[in-house]
Amino acid sequence: MLEKANRYAIQTLDSVVDLSIYDNWNINNNSHSKSPDGKLDYVFMVYRAADGLYFTDDGDYYSGIASLGAGNLITLQSGMKVDMGTFDSGSTTHLHKSREFTFEILVHEFGHHLFGGNHPYADNSSSIAQNGRSAGYWGIFAGNWGTPTMNAYEKELLNWIDVTEVSGNIQLDDFILTGDAAKYEVDTDEFFYFENHQRTQSTSGILSTYDRPNINASDKGLFILHVNLENGYLDWGSYSLKSVVSDGNWDWQNTGSLTLMLVLFLK
Ligand SMILES: [Zn+2]
């Protein structure tokens, strides 16, 4: 039913809107280039639904899905192609209890479009997500478990930023404004990323700010992310992303640029 409803809506749109203005990108795994590929870039389908109603699939309940319903590529009357399948031309969700929560779901599902299916948290009843402890990281998948500010690991993976390897003192300007970040490689699957968040960015309304590396709006300064990959990927089963708590080591309220001294807690 999901696929039918989405297809009907997109076909109807195609008859009244020139969808070619939404084909500007070509994506291939983590890399993308700005050139049209004849396929709709991305569409978020958000259904109005009373609170408590969820999409279901064989008894599985989910708040959003990184798919338009089924795996087939369709061609619209205008000639535009739409891939209805997983991690492709779009995602589907419904209005949740709040606009913010719905927005976080959309960010999460778009993360699957960019990065594929892995989650940086365990997906079972004893996981950090279920126990509410995974709020200790930030990233595009964080959804309502953490905070959805994209982190330096993710931006580097997409080639959006160049990250400086820590080898001495480093100065970091605001991460969101400049993309400045540093990393320390422990081994091929383990890194520390350093970001300076001054929370200077705000939007016209949603969440009031998108620079939100944690839930305490007054925390500003150095944020350190511990990345543990599983065979090169963020993993469902391992705690791939964790923040490193400063507790007594750092001043959260640094208000300018930061100088990183080679840090004591690194091995
Ligand atoms: Zn997901």
C-alpha cells in the first residue's frame, strides 16, 4: 500500500510540477557529484496520521522508512525516473507527536540515503539506544536517540571537509561555520574526532538550531567523538559512536577559537 500511495502522489505531482528541477545530483555510495542523472534526487513523503498510528510491515512497527515502498524503478510521464526502493529516491514517514520529532526522523532516513543501512547504535532491547544512553553522540542517524547534527566523521566520509590529523597544537574554528575538525587515528578502525561547537547557527524555526551536538543548549566548546568502526563501517551491533566526556579536563564555556594540546586521555 505504501508504494501505491507514494507512486500515486509522485505521479500526480509530475503532472503539475516540472520535477526536472529536482534532479541535480548523481549519487554512488558515499560519493556524489553535481550532475543530473535522470532520476529524482530525493523526496520526503510525510503522511498526516493520528498520533499512535505507525506504518507496519508484518507486525514490525516503524516511525519512518528509508524507502518509497518497493524496489522498482518507475518512469514518470515526463520521463523522470524514481527509484522506489531502499536508500534510494526517497523516504516515508508520518507526522509524529511533534514537528521536531518528525524532522529528526527525516534527517535519519536521509542519512540512510547517504550512508546506507548501518546504524551507530545497537538495535536490540539491551542496546544503548533502548537504555537511553546513546544520547552521548551526535550524528545524522541520532534521531530521537541522540542529536542529529552531522559529525566530522560523516562529513569527511562524504568528502565535504578535510580533517586535520592531530600531530601537535591545532586551532579549531567553529565546526558548523568552517568545517574545521581534527582527528587522531588510534588504528584503522578507531578514531577520535575533535570539533569546536559554538552553536552560532540557527534556522528559521525547526529545532531553533541545527548545531546541536548535545541536548544542553548552553554547552559550547570542544566536542570529542570516539568512533569505533566494525570492518570499516558504523555498525548495528557495536557502539560505534560515543562522545568523550570532558569532566574536569576541559572548559565547556570556551567562547573563541580553540587550541588543542595533544590530549592526555589519548593512548
Ligand atoms: Zn535507520
